[in-house]
Amino acid sequence: MWGREPELRAVLDAVEQAPATGLVVVQVSGEPGIGKTSLLAEVARRLRERQCAVLTSASDVLGKRIPYGAVVALIRSLGADKSRTDALAALEISVAEDSGAWFGRACDRVVRVLTELTAARPAALLIDDLDHVDDDSLALLTLVLRRVSAAPLVLVTASRSHVSEPGAESLLDRVEQHAEVMRIELAPLSGADVARIVESVLQTAVDEGLAREVRQRSDGNPFFVTEIARSLRELDLVTVDGNRARLAVSPDAIRLTRREAVLRRVAPLEHDTRLVARAVAVFRRVRLDQISLLARVASLPEETVVQAFDELLRAHIVVHDDDRGYRFSHALVGEALYHEVGPAQRRHLHSLISARLLDDRDQGLQVDLLQLAWHLAESAAPGDRVAVGVLAEAASLARATAPETAAALCGKALQLLPRNAPERAELLALQCRVLARASRPALAIEPGLAALKSLETGHERARVATAVISSLFSVGRTAEAMELADVEVARGSVPASLEAQRAVLLIYNNRYEDAAKEVARVEALPISSPAEGVIVFEHLAMLTSLLFQHDKTVEFANRALSCSDGQPMLELQALSVCASITSLAGLVHDASWRVRRAEELVDQVGSHGFRAERAASRIALDWLGGRWDAALDGIGRWLPDVEAAQADQALGVLHAIELSIRTWRGELDVAARLAALPAPQSINISKLHAIALAEYLIARGELTEAYDLLAEAVGERLESSYSCVLVARMIELDLERGRAEAADEALERLAAVSATRVSPWSRTTIRRVTGVARQDVELLREAVSEAALGGLEFEKARAQLALGEASKDEVPVLVEAYTAFQRLGAHGLRRQAGNRLRTLGAKVPRARSKAPGLLTEAEENVARLVQQGMRNRDIAAALHYSPRTIEVYLSRIYTKLHVSSRLELARVLDAMQQR
């Protein structure tokens, strides 16, 4: 660990932070050989000395092709107990099981392992070569780490600098949103540290000239320092003079590069041993029962290969890697040998391996299908139908539980097929469906559209069309989704589920009258299976909600549940999806029981299924029900899951709700970041976002901009979602600006549609704003009652405030509103209620004190730097955090101290210091 003491200390300090802050991530990066693996090994040793649980995993090029290989390695590194055995069993790839249930159960088991490990002391996950971790492991870790983010857990990753791996980058980006993140770039070693390594290799002191020459040739890379020093000794290019080693020749006479130094590791070996080393480089990892295959690849007798293999072990070129076989002691050695072979020879060797594995398979012997697929992918020539068949089979094996791997295998198989090959349609269809299942809608569209050009009318075409339409819808391309749905319906023989999909798309393309006509027609279509029934009535529930037929919404949601036919996964789907629909319609009580029942099913079918829908439902219910702290905690907890699923609608809901809460709480610096995000594309969620964004603009004093935004969102008719809430806010702005005539016209528009609005949210809003405009106390009392019956706590408090301002006899109601705003943190409305109470000569309840001592040490460090006037990016640099982490800290600090700005925070801290 020469020269790495500061980095080691930084990682160990991060572990000490974990009990106070929860999940901490340390991202170590640097070029190959710079010492990343050594640093992680020393971290593991030190943590085990402290009795911390340490899970380790190292990946390579082959490991990237093994679904969930990295997660399995992490759990196996601990040894066996019941929960770990259960987790490993849950990670076994299943062909028949539904992906949602399988993935959810696997996540749950891994979460249980980590929760048990961190119950008494911190634990650490050390993942070497993160850029080689398989995509399925990355997807699972993204969700698991979010669920244990409050635990004293440290994730330390090592990856090569300047290597772009989207999956690894996505993991780190998403984890960064809910964890402390520290980045450590390993720099070249100093001259003094290089000299210490050279001295350890030569077993004597070295002069300055020798150390300088080694550092220059190695660029301060410790792996190459060692290899170059060893090569200089073996080539007799150093001499010892006066107990100090120095170069025996002029530096200009030495022809030794970094790559040559690595290859010199195997140069002294016998010719046959070097041939075996090259063959092992093609395998990447080899087991002893593959010696005969290794002999065939190396074109040597098996006895010779056995002797050569033992020589590689003695020379520490190959090392044992637990139950995974044997690998090179350093990846750089394997890479150098692999590239020394040459591309044509490499392809030939991969071909030999795949041919032998195919022979074994034909004889009924057990063969790792994914390993065979990899060797075929590296060696097969275009048009090789056998290779295509194996790749397709491997993709089918992995499709349910490892969709990322399956999609990559489909892609490789497609590269081998001619463009006019009939097999392409089936592969493209599979690739589309696995990408859609892997929540990659943008990538699923192109292969799906290509498959539809060849697929005949029938079940497979309908499945692909449904996947493409859903993917287009998910990425906001609703016009294209509508066009494709029309084409499929015109072809005839489409399932009822696709007809229901098309009916919802009519709304999203502003064809409200056409959509209304489709409700009865789709409802009467024959249902072929329980699964189709759930999908059809889910869509009808959504459609009627968008048409404000909320009584029908509840009816169709119940019918979707009835169609589940007692099948837990279908029941979970019906409950979760319909809960999200009714919660966003403001039907709090209906959505609440659906969410509760859905949670009861989670243990049976796995919690991954429909997580985005349940997350949006819970958070919307907390928001509408006045549990704003819980809503914000839920957003922080569920946001990575929703992003990982690319569930754009649910993501839009979360952003809109957080923007609303932050704005009402006066946290405008946090709200500004949310307001700058792109508006949701969904026709209904975009209106919800417009409501929140308008409030933000109003809070900034941009009343005209807010009014224009509301007017644009409403449209010409009040047929769009949340139209009553949008128009009501416009009326309030008209009244504030003395535009009574405009307010009256808008009130007439509301009155014309009020009879059709049955949701408590719409009914409360209409009565409140009409009562304010008309100063009608009875209407305002009705608004309070509607909100109370509907479980709408914030809307109830707003109606109470309006009632208290309209009548001098409602002091108790006004006090209740004041208390509610105080609890919610809506300080502007709280002050408004307090001022009205003072005007009426009533006693104002005491506000909660801003209690000191609530902040953690890390939060106090951030708060003090804010007090000193530092900006977020400067604080991030000073504390070695990311700017996003500082934003998260500030949000927690504001909530704990009941402040809404940096200025208020500074004043509170000043007051604390004066006590």
C-alpha cells in the first residue's frame, strides 16, 4: 500500500460515517495496474479486523456475460447461512416464472441479507472492476441499495478511468441521489514511493537515477513499476554498488516498455507453457475438468498441458479463484496474452472451444449455455445458423429473469443473420419484448417495429404490437403509438387489451369524444384470459378517470380485480395500477384500501412487480392526506426504483408532488431545481405538474407567467385532467389582481361542469373558490366538509382558512387551519392564518421551536458552511460530496429546523450560537 495511505484513510473514514448517514458510496477509479484492487483488498482486511461484514466481488470480461454473477459472488464471499442460501437460490435463473415475481423475490432476499448484516455494525460491499459487472447485477443492486440506504452500509467500487459503461454509470448516478458519494482518483505514485517498490523487488536500496528511470517508464503505475524492476533484474541491467542498486547501462540502451514488461512475466516460460497461458487467456477462467479441452485448444498432449498448468500456478501467473476455477493473477497479464494471440487466432481458438462444447452438448453432457453462447459470439461467422440457434436459446433462457443479458444475446444473433433471413422476425420480436420487460422502452421500439414488418396476424404479432405501443407511450411518442394502434386494429383480429390500449391513446391525442364512445364498445369485447381481463379493465379505469367518470373508474377498477381470478400476481397488478389511477383522481379512501391489499400480496409474489405504481400511489396519498414529511421521504426512497423502471408517468407524479410541497413550504431554492426539469409528456400528469409549477411562479412573484401557464394547461374546454383545480387557481389570481369580470366568467365555466365532477378534490375546489368569490360562508363550510370526508387534509385546511377569512365566527376553524399548516410546514399559509387570528383578537397557537441538536454531525458541517455564505458546489468540494448530496442534506436541514431559505437557516444558527 505504498503511497496509498491517504486514500485508504479516506475509505475507512467513510465507513465510520455510515452509522450516522446511512449508505455511503466510495468510487475508486484509475488506470489498469494503478492499485485499485490492492486498495480494496487492504480495505477488506482492515474492516474484517474491525469485525465488519465484508462482501467482495471481482468481475472480468467473462463475468460480464454471467447474469447476476456479481451479486452471487458478493453473497458467496460471506459463507453460508439460511438467509444467504435463500438469496442464492432466489438468484437461480428461472425460465417459467414471471419476471416481476422472480426479480422482486430476488431483491427481497438480498435486502434481507444486507439488513441482517448491518443490524449490529457497519458492513461493506467491495466491487472490483465495476465496469465489467453484468447489467442484470447492476439493475438489481440499484434497487437493493436504495431499499437499504438508511442502513450503515458502505459500497466501494473500483473501475477503470475513461471507460464508459452505461450500466455502471447508471448505478452510480442513481445511488448518488440517496447516498453520500466520495470519488477517489488514484494518481501516479511519487518518486519516493516508486523507489520503495523498486527496493522491495531488488531487495536493496536504489539510487535516485534508477528510481527516476523506473518511474518515467512506468508512469508511476505500481504494477508496471514492479514488472519493470523485475525485468531489469532478470536482464542484468542493474548492478549493486556500495549496497545501492543502479543502472548498469545507459537509459538510452534499454528497450523496455510497459507492455513488454508484462509479457516478460511469461517470457522465461517453456514454449509449451506459454502456449497454455495463451489458451487460458481465451478461456479467461478455466476449471480443472476442462484440462482436456484446454489441451485441444493449445494443440498439446493432455499430460503436457497438466505440467504447463502447474508451472503457471508456481509462477503465480495463474491463481485459484475459489469455486470459480483458475484465473490470471492480474487482468493485465491475461489481456496482454489475449491480444498477443492476434484476432484471427483468437477467433480460431474460440471456435475450437465452442465446437467442443457443442459436441459435449450433442452427447447429452451438461454444458453452460451462456458460456457456449459467449464463445460462439466471439467466433461465429455471419450466416452460422447453429450459432444463431444457440444465442436465441440462451436469450430465451434468460428472458424472464435476466432481460439485459437476453437483449444482448438477441443483438449478437441478429448480427449473424442476413437481412432477409426469415429467423430475424422472431429474434427481433424477442429482443423487443425483453427490452420492454427490462424497462428499456426507447430501445424496444426499433426492433419491435422491424419485427412487425414481417410478423403475420396472430398472437405473437399482438404481443409485439402491444409492447411497441406501450414503449412509444412510455417515451411520450403518443401520436406514433396512436397511429400504430389504428393500423393494428384495421388489420383485424386484435385482442381486447390492444383495443383498450387504443381507447386510452385517444385521450392522449385530444380525441375526447371518440374516447368516450369507446368505453361501452371495449367493455363489451370478449375477454380471452384473466390476464387480458385485468389489462382491459385497468385501461377502462384510466380512461373513465381521464373523462371524469369517477364512479365508472371505481367500477372498472373493481372489475379488474375480479378478473385476477385469485392469481396473486394478477391481483397485485390490478390493485397497484388501479390504486395509482384512483389516488391521482383524488379518491383517497378507494386508493388507500387498494394499496393496503397490494402490500399484503408483496411477500407472495415479490415486491418488484408494479413498484412504480405503488410508489406513486403511496406518495400521492401522503401528499393529499397531509403527511408531507412522509411524502418527501417516500420520494427519496422510491425515486431510484421509478427511474430504473423508466416509468415516466410515475416519475412525473413524484416530481410534481415534490415541487408542490417544496413551494408551499417556501423552499424555493430546492423547488427551483425541480421547476427546471422538463415537463411530463403525459396529458394528465402534465396538468398536475402545471398546477405545481404555477404555484412556484406565484411564489416568485411571476403572476402573469403563472396565469398564462394555467390558461394553456386548461385549454378551450374543461375536459382535461385537473381542469377544475387549474381554473380555480386562475380565479384566485383574477381576484387578487382585481379582475372581477374575468373571475366571474371562469366561475360560470366551473358551474357548467360542476354537476359532472364527483371526486372530493374537484368538489372541494369548486366550492372553495366559488365561496371565496361570492363570500358564501355556507359554500365554504361545504368545502371543508367535502375535504374532510374525502381525506384531503391540505385542501381542508385551505377551505378552513378561506372560511375563517370570510366569517368572524369561525375562530376554532381558523385555529385548526393554523395548526394544520404548522404541521405541514406551509409557513406562508400559517402566517396568513395567524394574521387573521390576530385581526380577530384571538390567541395564535405557539409555533414549534426550532430545536437545536436535531442535526447529525454531517448535517451540521453542511449547515455551518451555508452559514458562512458558501455555495452548494463549494460546499461539495470542501466536504468531498457531490452537489446533489448537498441538496439532499439541505432539504433535511430545512425540514428539521423549519426554515425555508439559506438566510433563515443562517439566522437560526446565529441564534443557536448566542444561547
